[in-house]
Amino acid sequence: MTTDNIQAVDAAIRSRHSIRRFLPTPVPREALRELLELASCAPSGTNIQPWRVYALAGKEKEALSTAIMERFTRGETDGGRELDYYPKEWVEPWLSRRRKCGLGLYSLLGITKGDTDRMKVQTGRNFQFFDAPVGMIFTLDNRLGKGMLVDCGMFMGNLMVAARARGIDTCVQAFFADYHKTIRATLNIPDNEIVYCGMALGYADPNAPENTLITEREPVEGFTDFRGF
């Protein structure tokens, strides 16, 4: 790769961050198809390519958001996620990182501690894909090993970096897994597919304060044990 190629890849990776308010500017189907094709170059165990994507726009996206919001507003979920994403009990150092991220977001939005009503409104925006023109739901066949979620993660990573290189932004949304039954019924997803997350995709609203949140990254020495170097 040339220096220019390397710098372009590095810039796409470093500038990617979660966007929580999007412009209504549409993303054409062919542009999304190109991104998904690039994402599918991700490695997977024995090349089985376990990922499956339900890409939604327009009325299809609105129908899913409406179905979930009806339950969310009533304080209902679908009885727990099919896969545990977060631990049942938080410990350090992950607890502090999680709190700092949440406090940073709420501070930018002017949401104070204990303001549960506004917190719920912000959580509900997840299910509207933060107004993004494209919403995606990712599934994994339950007959496959759970370790293949690693392959799905690499696929999603490729998708987000490829999007960022084109000026398109994203936000991965684990909250969708709370409504896997509603999603399955609305999108007619087979029972053998595990709903593990969603993703908003589109163009960031440059005037939204929540989009200025840049989370810190741990230095390499904090997560790497170098040996034999």
C-alpha cells in the first residue's frame, strides 16, 4: 500500500465514532450495497460468512421503530436478550469507562443525574435509529457457534470503516436486542436467527451536541502484554 492509502485507512478508523443524531439525507441503495460488499471481505472461520443483515429504510424502518416504541413506551421488553452482551455485574476497570461514557453523553445533552424521564427519551431514540435514513438489524443463525459473533464483529467493523471513508457515519445499537421478538415478528425473521444488535447509518448532524462526544481509548500498554520483543 502507498503512504496515501495507509493515511486514508488510518483517518477512517480514527475519525469513526458513534453518531446519535443524523440528517435526513438519504443513502442510496447502491451506496449501501457497496458498503456491505466491502464489509463482506471480513475474515471468518473456514469462510462460512455467518453474518446476516436486514437493511431498512423508509416505511419499513418506520414500521419497526413504531412497533418497538409502542412496547418501550409502556415499559415492556421481550423478556431478556438472546445473548448476554453486558455482564450481570460491573467491575473495574469497565465500570468506570461505562460511567464516563454515559455521563459524557448526558452532560452534552443537559440531562442531569436522576432525570429519568429525559434519560428514557434519549434511550428511546435508539429505536428510531437516531433519525438515520438507514437502519440495520444483524442476526446470527443459532445453529452456529457463539464464537462466530467475532466474525460478525469484524464484518461490522469493516462496514463502519468503509462508511466513514465515504463521509457516512454509524452507531452500533445493542438496545435492539431487548426487542428481539418484536423485531422477529415485524421483519418476519426465522426463529433460528438470533437478533444481536442494530446499527444506524447515515450522515451526521454537525449541529447536534451529542455528536461531539469522543470517548477516550486506553493506551496500548494498558491492554497489551509484550513478550519477546
